[in-house]
Amino acid sequence: MIKLLSVAIVAALFLESHQRVPGPEDPLYPKGPEEPEEPEMCCTNWFDRDNPSGTGDWELLKDLRKEYPGQICKYPAYVEAVTTDTMTSAISTGDTFYIFTPTQGLVCRNKDQSEGMCSD
């Protein structure tokens, strides 16, 4: 047992002393975590794919992306919506929105409105 242990210690010391230590330019050199890519800032044009007739005004992001491929920011940060007739901010219309998020888009349901119809 002692002889075996001695051989193992000598082998470990020999291997440790002959290992090559990689430098920063070496592809094997350990690197820190890479910086995550910042999403590009972009603005889209105004899109109006639906009218409030029927059940309401459905401006869902998934539908807009199908209708306008490549024209909408990949990672929207916020929603800005205006009426098509007077460019009034959608929030200022008094409409109640079912959905109003950058990840889903905008949905205004006619049944949720006191006047019975969403603005376009």
C-alpha cells in the first residue's frame, strides 16, 4: 500500500509540473461570461389592420407581424396607439382596453365600451 501511494504521488507531481498553462490568447483559456447583446432600439410605422366594427378593434401583434413581415421591432418595449381620424392618443379616448401590451398588442372590445363602440 505504501509503495502504491508513493507511485501515485510521484505521478501526480510529474503530471502537474508538465502541464501547459494557457494564456489569454489561447482558445482554451477560460473566458468570463459574455456580455448579453443589447436589443436594438427601433420604432415601427403606424399599422391599422382592423376596424372596430363587429366585436371591436383587434390589433394583435401576432396578426400584425403576419400582415407586415419584417416591419415590426423584434422586441417591442411599449405600445403607442392613436385614433386613425384625429391621431388622438388611444389612452385619451376613454376606451376600455382588453389588451394593451407590447408583447400582445392592442384589443378594444365593443362590449366593454359605455358608448358601445371602440375608437379606430
